[in-house]
Amino acid sequence: MVHAAPRSGSTGGIIGVLAVAGIVAALSQTLVTPLISTLPQILHTNAADASWVITITLLVGAIATPVNGKLGDLYGKRRMMLISTIPLVAGSIICAMATTLTPMIIGRGLQGLGMGVVPLGISAMRDVVPPQRLGAAIALMSSSLGIGGALGLPIASAVAQYASWRVLFWVVAALTAAVAALIWLVVPAVPGRAHGRLDLPGTIGLAVALVCLLLGISKGADWGWGSATTLGLLGASAVILLVWGWWELRAADPLVDLRTTARRQVLLTNVSSIFVGVAMYAQTLVFMQILQLPEATGYGLGQTMLAAGLWLAPSGLMMMAVSPLGAKLSDRRGPKTTLAAGSLVLALGYGTAFLLMDHAWGVMIAACVGTIGVGLAYGAMPALIMGAVPLSETASANGFNTLMRSIGTTTSAAVIGVVLSHLTIDLGGHTLPSESGFQVSLMIGGGVALVAAMIAIALPRARTRREAPALLAGDLVPETA
């Protein structure tokens, strides 16, 4: 059956508030990017320790996202979104006042607790948005992380260059507080649909496994991929995940329903999400560095951080613009088609970069093509997930899908980092990534995007929303071959 959306504000207002919430959450992740080179001086520490300012947010966010999703199913998505904004505000204030490394890491860890806002918002839309507007709303909300990241970089660069870096954190704190007020006023409260309680052993097991996995991936280049620490963490992660899976299959109220996750549509969508995450982040890493490297290299474009951010800003706008188009394609052809098309367009963006990377405007065009693909793919993923899980599991299933994207971006950072650190040139006594390093990175990104497309093509054919209105808005629709 099709549900009737509860009313607290207008549908457009609900969609707008939830999308802005996702964009603000993304801003909190990217606002430190312009500060990376200056963090050691700001915090009176070394570069290796300063890197924890980024790593801690990734680790905490990866753990919090599936847990927040489960709690959203149990106690209501709106309630958990409001709760998630509290550590985001507190963390931003702590970072704004930090003068040393320890409080900055604590603040960034608290900000990571707010990363569950996006999957919670996507799941809440299934409860409160009318079916005829649900596809476009989900696509916009799903793309909000990419939109916030693309738009946040030039904004953060400008603020960091022309004002105090502390202003960045104060702005995020204020924006988050405003978003919390809007969620309270505009988004209707829907009771949790699941029953039971939080699986505490499963939560602890997943947290430890994710810390070992993501820490090994993100710090492997610094510690050495063959070091005992890196191999020990990755090995421990594999063992703990096996034990965790055994527990989850036997738990009365599992944190993640692995039987549902193993459904072909959910499983392949999650695997595809990892590959799309790899391809998306590889593009960001490569383009930003090409734009900023000195022209003396023969391939660098000599742009400042602010100018580079401005060249890439249109890509965020393209992602926002393509979201409703992706929803229409999903309505007509099904989200499987949209995911496959998005992955192919993302691969096309890498091909465009090979041809046009000698010019800043060429990099901008390649980035726009790539983010169009990301927008299509990211908009289709929640539709595929929610078309294969019951209403009582939408938040936890979307949280798990968001976790898969995070694993993809973390893996991308590690792989591209290894490539660019091994294929280098010497310029004036400085070691810089070589042109061949960027070319290999582009080939990896394009190849991974093609793999994501092939996985999407292998998905079972789910009915379009026109064929089965209950697909997103109500009861579970069985997958068809």
C-alpha cells in the first residue's frame, strides 16, 4: 500500500531543509581541506599528528552512520537527526576555540558523529514526502554530500585566505544550529517502525572492525603497507568482521540485517557504491593537485587554492542540477539504469580529463562531467536500497550504504596516494607527483567507474515507480530477474 505523508510543513520546505542539512554536514567534512598544509603550525605539532584532524572524523563518522541509522529505525529519524546536530555544533565550537592538537581532534571527532544526517534524511523522506515527489527528493538529498563538498571548498578557501580559520568552524556551528531549528519546525515526526533494541555487542564489534580497517587503509602509506602495524590492523579487521557477521546472523535484534543485505539488489548496490566512491574521490584528488602544481612542471596549471576551488565549484552546481533529471530517468527506466548511466558518465569524465587537462577550463569541464555521473549514481543508490528493504529497515540500510561509500573514498585516498607518491619528479629540490602519476590515477578512476557500471548492469530489474508505486513509498516490492 502507499502511505500518506504526514504534514508539518510544505513538501518543498521539508525537502529543502533536509537537503540543506546534508550540505551542512558535508561542509563540516571539507572545511579543513584548505588548512591541511598549515595545520602543523596552527596546532604546534608535526604533519603526521596533524593528519589525525582528518582521520578522526572519517573513523567516527564511519562508526556512527550505521548506528544512527538503526536508532532512527527504532526511535524515529527526525529525533535522531536532531540528536546528531548536537555533537556537530559542540564539535565545531571546540574546534573554533582549539589552540592545540588534542581539543581539535576531540572537536573533529564530535563532528564525525553528525555524519549520519544524510542517510537519516534520505530515510525520513520515505516517511514524509508524497510518492510523486519522492524520487527527486531522494536524489537531491543523496547528492548533498557531493554538493556540499564541491561548494564548500572554494568558500572555505576564501574564508581561510581572507579571514581567521576559526571563522570556518563558527560558521558551521551557526549553520548547524539553524538547520536543527528548521528540522524541529518543518520536518514532521514519524514514530520508529522497527521493534527491539540496539545491538550493543554488534555495535562494538562493527566499530572495532571499522577502526582497524579504515585506520589500516588511511595510514598504511605513512606506516608502510608491509609494516606489522598495517598488516595487523587489516588482518584483525577481517577476523573481527567474520565474528561480527556470525553474531549478527544469530542476534535477535541485529544492528545490520545481513540476510536483507545479502539480497542481490542490496548487495550489488552496496558493492557498486564502493567503486563509485573510489572513482569520485580519485577525481577530486587528481584535479585539485593538477590545478595547483606550478606551471614549471609542464603539466601543472599554477592556480592558487582559492582559484582551484572556484574552477571546481561549478561541478557541485552540476550535481545539484542533475538530481531531478536522474529521478525522472529512474521513474521511466528504473534506478538500475540510472546507476549504470551515472557510472558510465563518471568514466567519461575521466576520458575528458585525458584530453583537456592542459587547461584549467578543461579540468573544470572534466570535473563537471564526472560529477554529473556521481549525481546520477548517488541519486539512484537509495532508491535501489529502499526498493529492496522493508520500511522498518530504511534508515539502517541507507546508513550501511553510506558506510560503503566512505570505505570507497578512504580506499581511493590510499590507492591514489600510493600512485602519486611513487611516480614523482624533482623540481627545485621538491618531490612532486609526475604527469605519468596523474595519468595512471585517471586510468584507475575511469576503470573503477566502468566496473561500477558493469555491477549496476548485473542488478536485477526492479520495477519503476510508475509500474509499482509501492516501490519507494510503501511495501517492499520483490526483485525480478
